[in-house]
Amino acid sequence: MSLKAEDVVKIAHLARIEIKDEEIESYTSELSEILGFVERLNAADTKGVTPMAHPLDQVQRLRVDEVTEEDQRELFQSIAPETENGLYLVPQVIE
């Protein structure tokens, strides 16, 4: 995909990035190359390839799911300005 200078200016505006006029041509060229590479990747045949989260077949070590802290709900709610039925009451901010 080939970008035009106007496209790069518009992208920079949307991203709120300031690009100097003398840099527009190089950004146009570099971004066009990146998009061309993405097009080549999209053209690769991936039928039969199983999606995976990690290139190595590894399992994440997990810790034991056990309670490590005591319940302090009553303490925390005792210092709250307002609570009701175990919930914190806050002022309405959206009508």
C-alpha cells in the first residue's frame, strides 16, 4: 500500500503528532514500507495453523489459589462516609 503525503499529514493530525514539512516525505516512504510488509504477511497461507499465545509449548506456573489476607470489610466501611447493605454510597455524578 502506498501512502500519499496528505495521508501522513492526516494520520499525524489524528495522532496529535507534529511532523515538520521536511520530514513528511521520509515518513511517507517508511510508513508505506511498513504497510507493504503487513500486506505481505496477510498474504501468507495460514490455513491449518493453530493460533497460539506463545511460540513455545509452555505452561504458566500458577500459585495456589488460597486466601492470604483477612477480611477487613467492616473496618474499611466503618471509615467510609456512607454505606448501605455492604456497599459504598457515592454521590451521583451523571444525570
